Amino acid sequence: MSYQVELKARGINPSPRLTEYIDKKTLKLERYLGEINTAKVEISHNKNSRDVNDRYVAQITISGKGFVLRSEERLDDIYAAFDSALDKIQRRIEKYKGKTYRGRGDGASITNYENEIDMEVSAEDSLYQIARRKKLSLIPMDEEEALLQSELLGHDNFFIYYDINSNSVNVIYKRWDATFGIIETEIA
């Protein structure tokens, strides 16, 4: 196996049987996609969930050169949540393998060109408290590829990407009528 499974647990103490089960099943993803570099599984238990079916959450993220695929499921049993998330990631792998990605037009591969956004906001300067901070690597792509990537990552509401046609950072978002909108940015 060329990668190891990173297991992170929140609010739950995973038994050795559960840990072994998750490792064994996640390592089998290599059968579907051989270029996996990292596989992260996060399981959590929320006792105070309003809905009983949302108590256990299983999230799987796999990444390799040029792709990141993610799935998440919430159910009333941790094994069922993990199995359902695993099924979803397998479907996303099949969809990813079916698509071919184009280059940027200058001969360079999309995977070789990454821009990182790091939003620097100190807690003292803000009236609001920042609960979570993420770093995003932007890969140049067109609108069609951005829609596909947002679906593969499970970002149902919005997706941020670098548009190769307009040379700007854009946001694709899902509208109330199940269509999509694009926010095109420019420096004021």
C-alpha cells in the first residue's frame, strides 16, 4: 500500500475493531484509484444532535496529484455512516476517472500551477470571532471543471476557483431554484 489511513475521532473513542474495520475498508480504495497519496477519515459523535439520525458523522477525504475527493454521511450508527460515506467516495472516484482534464493552454499541467490564499485577519482587528480558518489551493480551471470539482468535493452550496478565461478568482454558488450562479471578482 502506498498510503496510510489517518483516523481522527471526536467525541468517540474508537474500538480496535472499528479502527481495523476503517483501515481495511479505506485501503481498498486503491483498487479504484491507484494515485491516492493520503486518506483521512474523521468520525465523530454528537450527543446533542436534534435528529437521532445525525448523531454519528463519518467523513472521508482522499487526495493525490491534482485531485481531492471528499464524502460525508450522518447516520445513527457509526458503521453505517462510514459504509455510506465509503460508497459515496467510490461513486465520486468513478466519476472522477471518467472525466479528463484539459491543460491551461500553455502546455503546463493544471496540477503544476497552484495559488494559495491565506486570509490574514487577527482576532483583535475583528468584531467577530473566527471559529475556523482554512487554506485553499486554487487550481486554474474553467466553469465546467469548477462545477465538476464542487460536486466531487461535496461542496453543494458554493465553490471557489481560479478562472483560466478571466484570470480571476470566482465563486460558483447554487441558487434557490437549483440553478447555479457565478460571482466574478475584480480588484476595485
